[in-house]
Amino acid sequence: MMKQSAVYITRCDIGWYSKNANAYLKPLEIAQKYRTTLCVCKDCRVPREIEDQCEAIVRFGGLRGLLKPHNTLNAREGGLLFTGFDFPCMYKAWQLKKKFGCKWTIFLWDPPSLRWRDGLPPLRWAIDAVFRFFARRCDRLMLNIHPGLLDEIGYKPREGQLELRMQDAWANAKCKIENVKMESVPYEYDFGVLSNWERGKGGPLMVEAMAKMPGKRCLWIGNPPRDGKVRVGIEFAGRLSQEEAFARLKKCRVLVVPYLPTRALKWNYPLKLYEYLQIGRPIVSSDNPGNVTIAAKYPGRITLFKSGDVDELTAKLRSE
């Protein structure tokens, strides 16, 4: 049977992301299931694994190229449309849906307009209003994020529109994670964090916690603070390849997810929690709703602390 045709529209630089990331996995999934035209900006790096499975790749010249009225991006009557939650891509898909009658799916794995989520409320309200506009017009809404986000946005999916997932990279990995042995091995650091340095991702919170535990050492893998200041007890490794990052995390006694309950982060199912689970070290995580859901799926593997509470974080780190 001939596969159905599909168009996947994205402005993401797919090749920049880890193979575990949704920005990588979503176009790969669609290319494997359908005769897919992948529509990307001219500078996007398309990994060979995805390129080889696509029927065609169409490149557009930036935002203006994407939104040109005559740019149909190989959409066909009776075909399927797929986008993430980028507003220009959603706008283009809506126009194509109206023109060709295509069924349109939105993948949602982060809050819309993530970088503005924790800003001024009027801006967030405007972002949510735009998202509700597009969500009402799509045929399927597929979440890889805690559904509490939709309550915050104020969108109630119609019957049959919503599909809930967690992290697709580990959809079939439960046995693999559950069978990881919690070995007692020599370690070089007391604590390890895999994250870019941000307030919302718990950077300053870890500084406060380390100040309460003199002599302890924390390894932070990811973009360091931009001010160049020394944080006592924290060593910054910078950005590392995934293989090297995991090798170094194995040398940490406890792995930490110190995310604060910000609007940008609290609903996510963090990739790093699944990655930590495969390393086989004790894990301490904030009790954001997404983290709580993952912890419940793997009982006994993740110790939760009250998000943003440095005293509870410190106590849990000491007890592991």
C-alpha cells in the first residue's frame, strides 16, 4: 500500500539538536511513516538519517520565504500537515489547510514562545491567545508536555483532538531504565547537573545549596554563566558531546535537576531526567508537575524536593 503524503514544516535547525530531542525525532517519525516533504529554512542542517527517508526537501528563504502566498510547499489535497508550535509555521499550515483541506497536526513539547513565557503577563496573554487561535483550527494536538500547560493557556481540546505522550525517545525504554543497576562506584564529584546555566534552571539555587555544604563539589555540564564569576564548589565543564557528558556524569555521586517552577519549565518532561535514569546514579529533582509524573513512572529512582526550596534541596542532597 502506498504511503500517504505529508508535509512537515519547521524553522528549527534540526541538526543542532540531540537525537533524543523532539525537534529531531518528530521529522524523523513523520518521514518514516509517510511520503514526506520536509520544508525547512535554507540554513537548516538536515541529518542524513532524516534526509534519506524524505521524498523531498524544500528550502525557503527565511520568514518571508515561508509566508509567501504562492509558496505551497508541496501540499496536496488529501495530504497531511505537521508542524511544531512555532507561530509562523502554524500560520503557514493553517493557510495550506484552508487551501487543500489537509489534516493538520501540531506537536507541542515546550510552552509556546518559550523565551517570553516568564515575562510580562500581557505578553504571555497575547501569546496564549495566538496559540488558542491555531489550536482550535488544527485537527490533532499531540503533547509531549504535561497537560497542565493547556489549563494555564486556557485551551480545552475538543473530543478526540488530543494525544498525550511523554518523551518519545524513551517511549519503549521502560524495561531498559528499570534494569539499570544502581552501582556503588567511586566518584569524583558529589553532584552533577546537565543544563545550560539559567536562573530558571536552578543555577543560583545550586550556588545557595553548595554554600550550605562546604567541601562538596558539583560538576555543571552545559553553557556556564556569562559573567565569568567563580561559584564556590561548582566546576563548569562547558558544552560537551553527549557521549562525553554522560561519561562525566557517571563520576558524580548524585545527579540533580534543580529547575524552578517557572511558567517556561514547570510543565516539561525534562530529557535529562530520562538520561539520568539510564546512567544509574541517584537522582534528586524539583517537584515540578512534569518531574513528578516521571518520578511516579519509575518509583524509587527519583527523590523529589520542594521546587525552589534550598533547605529541602540541601537536605535531600545530603541524604542520598
